[in-house]
Amino acid sequence: MKRYYPTDVLVTGFDIIFFWVARMMMMGLHFMKDVPFPTVYIHALVRDEKGAKMSKSKGNVIDPLHLIDDYGADALRFTLAAMAAQGRDIKLAESRVEGYRNFATKLWNACRFAEMNACVLPAGFDPTKATETLNRWIAHETARATREVTEAIEAYRFNDAANAIYRFVWNVYCDWYLELAKPVLLGQEDAAKSETRAMVARARDEILKLLHPFMPFITEELWGVTATRDGLLILEAWPRKVDAVTDEQLTMIALGADTDPRLASVILAAAEPADFSDPAAEAEIGWVVDLVTAIRSVRAEMNIPPATLTPLVLAGASEETRGRAQRWSDVVKRMARLADISFADAAPEGAVQLLVRGEVAALPLKGVIDFSAEKARLDKELAKAEADIKRVDAKLANEKFVANAPEEIVEEEKEKRDAAMARKARIVEALERLKKAA
């Protein structure tokens, strides 16, 4: 009887299941009395950006070597992983690969920022013992990202894993944690600064480990240049908690000392992702993130110039929210372009109201924008969005069009409708806010 290893997985496209996969399976059962592989991962087909199957005669073949030359192997690899949703073909566009090249650049710049601020991970550093709220929050978010990426990879949902690590790197670590940590890193030398430096480095290292399966080249390079290391990143253990398996056991497995692959898989399965959690830190920093995000969204909707500073009124704020506002006042004012933050029992007249974690935050815009002109602009955009939806609906309701048009054209029209619907929802929400403020 053949012995299978945990990595005995056949990877193939769905278009050759019967012609190739089923043939191998049947021949294995007939001649060897056993299946040739225990797991089959069926991936989507890679099509052109419009959804058409690539063909030399059509001239729509995308040469991966050209994409690698222009954007790097890591960017292409991450693009394919991020778009590999089960049951959906990959519409490969050069712009997507370019976008993930920019993601790699973002990661490189974040590591460079950590290096410039002397962020080094001390030996024996324990993130769960951090005292600063911001640092406990990033430890919480790092553990959450580790769980999400690990669970998605184990379930062969590589697109979910890629999107989870993308969200964590760009939207959590770079956009928020490093921005919120800047005042501390630029401040005086004290315990908070030392802890923040260590946590910046620790989160960076966890990111490199989680991202390594998707972007092996840049992560291996950054692993080597960001600190003095004993070995390669590819030999590092996956982020885990070490209460169900010892480092000695993992070392034996890595060195091949344990020759039973089934036992190795059991031991490795016991090494669960880190499960640190701090709901209090998440509630505090999450409030800052949600508040700034909501204010930025309104400013963009209402076409408020970046140079214009607006006041913020927290209406009927709880003691907890008042404390957060006072502690993070300077950060919120800087990141949300606010003139000041005040408190009141109710939202003032002429203010756009935002609901942030169950409490009202109001932006008094009377005198800042022309309400009638802004309403006219939004009404015009709404009419255009509705016209786009109506035009696409007419096409999709035409049975001849749906029956005769190429599949990729029909899908493109559906995507246009979805985009127009999302645009309409945003405009309707902005109009509703404007109506309440007027």
C-alpha cells in the first residue's frame, strides 16, 4: 500500500478533470488498487481581462514572462492567488499585477521606515506583555490576521488568505499602526518608545512569515536585510502558539529526523496560530480608526478641500468616548483634518451626523459648503448613475443580446451594473446626510 505525504496534492484546471484526473484515478485503482493522490485542488482558468479564453489567433495571450520582467514574479504570483476564487475564472489584467507590485513597494517602504526608526526585536520580547494600548492593539490584529490566513490556506481558499494578509499589511499595519506610532517614535526616549520599536519590528517579522508563501522573493530579501538572522525565512516556523508542540519537535520535523509523515502532520496540526486577544485595545483604537475613516468619507463625498479644517462635535458622548477623544485628540485632528473637537448634548444645526460605534459624531458644515450647490451636484451624479443602471438593464433584458453576445461581454455588462449600483448607494447616503444637515 502506498504511503501518502501531507503534500500529496494534484493541482489542475477544471477543464481536464475527466480527460486527465479521472483517467489517472481509475488507472491507479485498477492497476495499483489505490488512488494515486488523496487530494485534488481544482483551480480556475486564467483568461484575459475581459473574460475571454486566451488564444493565439485572437492575439489576447498574456505572456507571464513579460509581466515578471515588468512587475516582478512576486506581484504576478500574488495576483493569481488573490484572484483564485473557487468557481470563478481569473480575469488577468496588467493593471492588477501593477497594483500588487505597488503593494510590494508599500511593504518595502514600511520595512525601510522601521529600519530608519531603529525598530529592532529584542531577544525574548513578549508582545502579550505590552503596556501601550496601541501596541496591544497591533498584537491583537496580528493574531487575528494569523488566524484568518492560516484557516484560509488550510481550506485551500488562497484568495481569502491573500486578501487577509493584504488587508492587514496595507490597511492595518501601514495605514494605521505606523501612522499612529509616528508621534511615539519621533518623541523622547522612554519605555513607550522602546516598546513601540520592538512591536513595530515584531509585527513586521510576522508579516514576512505570513506573506512568504505568496511573495517569497521580496520577503526573503527583507528577512535578510532588516535584522541579523540565524537562517532563511523559508526555514522559519509558521506563526503559532507553543503550548501544544515543542520547538524540539518542530526542529526534528524540519530536519527530517521524524520519518513518519503522518505523525509529523499531526504534530504540526497541533501548532495552532497565535490566539492573543485584547478587546479593550481593539475598542479604543478601533474607535479612532472608524471615526477618522467616517470623517474622511464625508469630506470626500462633500468635496471639502484638504486645506479646509472642520470642527467635530461629539453629541451625547459617553464618558468612555470622552476619554478616548481626549487621549487621541491630536492624532484625530491631524489625520481627519479637524480644527477642534468639542462635546455637546445634541448635534448642532447644519451638521452632518455620523454614527461611530453606536455614538453620534457631527461635522458642522454650515458656512463650510454650499448645501444647495452640493445637493445639485449629487442629484446630477445620482441621475447619471440611474441612467447607467437603466441602460445596462435594458441590454440584459434583451434575450437576443444575452443569447448572442460573447460570455465575457455579458459579464462585463453585469460588472458595470454592480459598479453603478454601488455608486448610486453612496450618492443616496450622501444626499440623506445632506438632507438631515440642511
